[in-house]
Amino acid sequence: MIWPVKLAARMARIGTETAFEAAARARALEAEGRSIIHLEIGEPDFDTPVHVRDAAKAGLDAGLTHYPPFAGLPDLRAAIADDAERRKGFPVDPSNVFVTVGGKGVMVYAIMALVDEGDEVILPDPGYPIYDSITRFVGGRPVPIPLRMERDFGLDVDELASLVTPRTKLLILNSPANPTGGVLGRRDVERIAELVERHDLVVMSDEIYGRITYDGAEHVSIASLPGLAERTIVLDGFSKTFAMTGWRMGYAIVPAWLEPAFGTLLINTVSGVTAFAQAGAIEALRGPQDDVAAMVEEFRARRDLVVAGLNDIPGVRCLTPSGAFYVFPEIAGTGLTGRELADRLLTEAGVCVLAGTAFGHVGVGHIRISYANSRENLAEALRRIRAFAEALPAGPDRAATRA
């Protein structure tokens, strides 16, 4: 018999990523024979490009089956540095690059290396839930900066400035953003940079969706502004851009002063990232980019389909996002909270979406939809959501929304 053992107190502080829990519930319903359309997971539905897969296979045949250098294969670190200089617009030495197990590795290492008990971390609300979770886990204090629909889910820099205190250690930015698809404009990034320098802060800039933008939207890395590369940890990776979620590879670009800490944390946790997978990542960056362009164009078409369809549903208002592959519609006009609507859409309509509160308090009247699914499935999901919404009891909020 195994006696219950008290868990470490820190386990009470850690959160989760609701998308995986929702997916598990949806799969359980599918196992019962239900038809479920999955709009919960932020995963491209495309296959990894053939030339990338072939490069990984060649790496296997070439003997890349041993421990890699802990920071990543030299050729991959050089390819990342070259790509960052070309796309992000600031000089990067390969020694500044660390290959990690997914983008979450960058988040964990950055927060563990910088945040002491009681330190404050300003993070977006709504925002990716792991920022908050790991901050709490290490004993830090998350300080949310609201991203409101009336500002196109942009960041109010004056409000951000009001949240900075002597305990503020780290600012987390995410543009293009999960869950809203919002993109920070250049002027806002410049103003944020001024604030960061004035208060001697460090930035973790999550740029995992940096190549998925629409309608001429510009992705601006804060690290490209004068003096900010020395204050910024850039998070990027291969999962979203190259449909390589299962490969589990992200990377950090860090200032020289942070390199020893990142190296120590990598050695203490994963030792290094799968060597033959890194061979595929080299090809992803240095090989043809046609598949990326085609994927982004398809996402744009899906975005337009979803936004138009949602805005035609009673009680729903949806902005047109400028990046990523999510929409964050406001659904208060249905008379339901985001949590209630997400639960009922899954069980009654067979559509799996996420409650907005999975990403923070601002999302209470929202749901998040990932349009990383086929247009056929998205059209059917919209039909099901509309049928569900039209069957709800009429109310003044819904009448005003439809007017």
C-alpha cells in the first residue's frame, strides 16, 4: 500500500494549459461516437514540409543519434542567428542562441533565471497561461496588463507604465498574440522600449507567431530597437511557422550576460534537444520557404471565413486579427459567459473551443477559436455555433447585437 505523501507547496501555485484538457474531453466524447470539430488547439493542421522531414531522416542516417551540444548544433545556432538578423533586424551571434524543448523551455528558463520570490512580472491579460503559471511556481507575482477589445486588443502603454513598481523584474510581450491575434504597432513598441530602459527592466518577447501576419501588418521585435537587445530574451521556434509542433523545438536569443544561466538550466533539465530533429530545423530555416507562404495565405482565407461567420451569429462580436491563427470573439450578447458557452458548445453542438478565462480575467466574456482547421470543418463549426446561438432564449443583449 502506498501512503499519501504531501506534495511540495509550490505545486499548489502551478497552473495548466486548458487547451490540452479541453482536447482530452473532446476525444472522450469522440470515443463515444460523437462528432467533434476541434478548434481548441493552436496547432497547424498542415504536415511538416517534405524537405524538412527528409533532412531529419538524413540526419538519422548520418548518425545524429547521440547527445548534441547542450545549447544546440552549431549549424542550427548559426542558421537561427542568420535568420534573426534578416527577419528581426538586429545582430545575433550564434553564442546568443539556445535551442530548447519547445517554446515553453524558453519561458521556464527565463523566469527561473530572473525572478526571485516576490518579484513582479508584468504579463498580458488575456495571454498565454504558462507565463502566469511559471511565474507563480517560482514564487513571483504576476501583474496583468489588460488587452481590451475596444483597443483592438492593443496595449495601453500609459497603463503599462502605471503598473511598474520597484519590484518589477520582467515584462512579457507577445506579438502577434495568443489568444487575440493582435499585433503591436511600431510606435507602441518604441514607447514600451523607452519605458523598459527608464525602469531598468528585462523583456521576454514571445515572437513564435512572428511570420504569421496579414494585410501588411508589421512584426516589430523590441530587440531590434537601439539598446534593447541587451535587455531582451527573444522566444521563437519551429512549431507554428513550419508546422513542427510534434518536433518540440524552440529557441531563445539571449543577451551575453544571460548565456551562463541559460546553459546551466539546459544542462540541468534536458541536456539538449534531439540531434536529428535539429537537422530538420536547419533545413526549415535555410531551405525553400514556399510552404510557409502558402500556409499563411491559407490561414488568411480561414480567418476571413471565421470572422465573417462569427459576426453573423446572434450575440457574437469578432474583430479581424492581424496575426497568428486565433480569434477572440466577445460573446456576452449570448447571455452566457465564455466558460458556459465553451462547455455547452462542446457537449451540445460538438464544437470544441476554449473559454476566454483560460487566458486571464479580461476573457470572461470571450471564447478563443483556433482556425488551424480546414475551411470545410470551420464552415460546419460556424453552422453548429449559429444553430446553438439561435436556439438560446432571446434577451436585450442579443437583440442589440443583431440590430
